[in-house]
Amino acid sequence: MEYASKLLENAVYEVSQLPGIGKRTALRLVLHILKQPEQQTVSLAEALIKLRTEINFCKSCYNISDTDLCEICSNSKRDTSVVCVVEDIRDVMAIENTSQYQGLYHVLGGKISPMEGIGPHDLNISPLINKVKEGEVKELIFALSSTMEGDTTNFYIYKQLEGMQVTTSTIARGIAVGDELEYADEVTLGRSILNRVPFENSMKAN
Amino acid sequence: MEYASKLLENAVYEVSQLPGIGKRTALRLVLHILKQPEQQTVSLAEALIKLRTEINFCKSCYNISDTDLCEICSNSKRDTSVVCVVEDIRDVMAIENTSQYQGLYHVLGGKISPMEGIGPHDLNISPLINKVKEGEVKELIFALSSTMEGDTTNFYIYKQLEGMQVTTSTIARGIAVGDELEYADEVTLGRSILNRVPFENSMKAN
């Protein structure tokens, strides 16, 4: 595509570097920005720069935070003996939205993926192991996605924990609430039968 | 959704103001930005601010331009007696990509749309009428989309031109090249038969 202006071309290029945004969408977004009041563009640009330069990560769980210790880690009502291991902060937000979990989190920042060149040392795994070594954690809940990379990461952490006094669990896989059995895939349905729970438990969760 | 950080919340809010981007997509984009080098965020922010504050519009055709007169208007090889009326600069880019048109453009900046509160005076219509009054333009080609708003805009301009020495035409509507007749809608197919062209012309265009 040929652009009538270098400024336009440059803005389209920068926007199209974002994931899932091609040149056409970038052009549409940039033309929209041109029609808006100047102050709105300045706010957008400032919010992004401020975020990128001033953001903090919680020293304990690596969740995003404005303070040294995030709101969850510094909340004295949370159960510090249970730690839920998640991939990124979106997972923390999703689990927090359920209001079902009162323990702490540990954000790995990704999954082990040799294909993408992500090894154990690129993730926040050793701080997690150290946390367990210190002895306060009684249970680790693995809540990574059940892909090859997620399973690899779970297994790597599990191996590192050998000989330590900690229980490990993974979140339950099964038929989603409200789903029809006939449309479920075999692996999920199989696991949901093997890992069935007492009927009383299923009533408590509602 | 609850965010762990005000900076994050603010950035997500600003990004979700863009058209077609909801809160979830905004969060995904913002988390991607957090993983990128700081310089990339600065480039993006600077490109947007520079675009919004420094962009020029061509004084003649209202196309985006880095100079007072855009490259097309200042190109002496273009035919200044034909002006193609389009909605926005994306249409200019699309027509330029075909390499079939050697005249000039006039960018209206939108279509008349009472529903959205856009009247003739919000668009660059009077400069177009003035251009025609000056007498150099022999033909106006309406290339707006064939919606209610596009037709209204075409008709409004047409009425304004009454008594002036200028030919008006619209781009041909018909079956797209490569399309099957059986899937075409009736209006399009009907028009393509009424406005059939000599066979020799269709060979020239390829």
C-alpha cells in the first residue's frame, strides 16, 4: 500500500506491530484517531508510556501491582498456605472474578516452550521453589492451560519440588457448567468421570 | 473486571476507546506491550502524537498530505479536468492501487447522515462546488458507497451543481470480476445488465 503521508505510514506501521492487528485494521484505527480530539490521542499515548515505564510487579507473586506487594499478597485475610500457579495476570483476574479462591497466586509469566525458545529460566519458577522451601506453603494448585506446554511446565515444577513437604493439585478438568454431554470431547468426558466428585461437593459450589 | 493496578486499568480504558476494541482485547494488547522493549512503546506513542498534531490535509483535495498540496494534486501529469469524489482517504488509496485512474480526487471526509448528525456543512462539499465554479473541472465521478447515505450525498452535490458546465458520473456497479452470476443479488445483477458496456471496453480494462 502507498501512503500519502510519512506520518500516516509510520503510525500505521507502529500500530500494526500489535498482535492480531494487520495493516488494514491499523489504518482504520489510525484514521479514527485523526477524527478524535487531540487530547484523546495524548491521553492514549501517555497511558501507554506511563504503564510501560512505571509499572511494578509484586515482589512475592509477580502479579502486576502499583506497590511492592500486591493487594492480594498484602491482604491478611488470604490463606498464605495455598498458592495457585498461573501463566499470566489475566488468569489471576479470571480466578479472582469467581470469588471462590482465598489463597495466594504465583504468576509464572509464560509456559515452558522450546518451540518459542522459552526455557524454565525465562519464567518465575525459581522464586516459586524458594517460596516452597521456606516452608509456609502447604499446597500448590497448578492452573496452567492443559496444552503440551502447560503440562511440561507443571511437570518441570513438580520435579523441582521433589522431597519437599508440599501437596500439589491441578484445577479440575471436566464438562463446563451448562454444557451438553454429547458435544464434549472424549478426553474431557473421560477425565470428568475418572475424577468425579461427591454429589454434596457439587451442591456446595453453587 | 478488577485490575491489580491503576496504570493498567487506565491503559486498558484508553485502548478500549478505539473502534472495534473491547476491554478483553485491550487487556491483551496492553499485556503484549508490557512484554515488549520500552523503546517500542515509546515509538508507538510518539508516532500517534506526531500524526495527530502534525498531520496536514491537502488544501485542494483534503487528502492527507505532509505538504500543502498533496502528491496527486501537485503531479503535473494528472488530468485536472476529472475529479473523483470519495468519502475518505482509504478510498483514494484503493483507487490509486488500481493504477486505472489519472484524474484528481476530492475527499469529502464522510457522508451526509442525519442519523449520526452529519450534515452537508460538516463535509468538504462547498470547496468542491467552488472548484467546479472556477471552471477547470469537466467531469465529476461519484465514488461513494451505494448506501442510503452515499446516495443522499451524491444527490445533494448533484443539486448544488445545477446550471454549471460539468458532467457527472458514478462508478459502475455490477458483478465483481471472478464472481459467479448465481450468487449475485438482484439489484446488482439488474444494474449490470442495464448498464452493459461494449465488449471491446471490457477487454481494454485487463
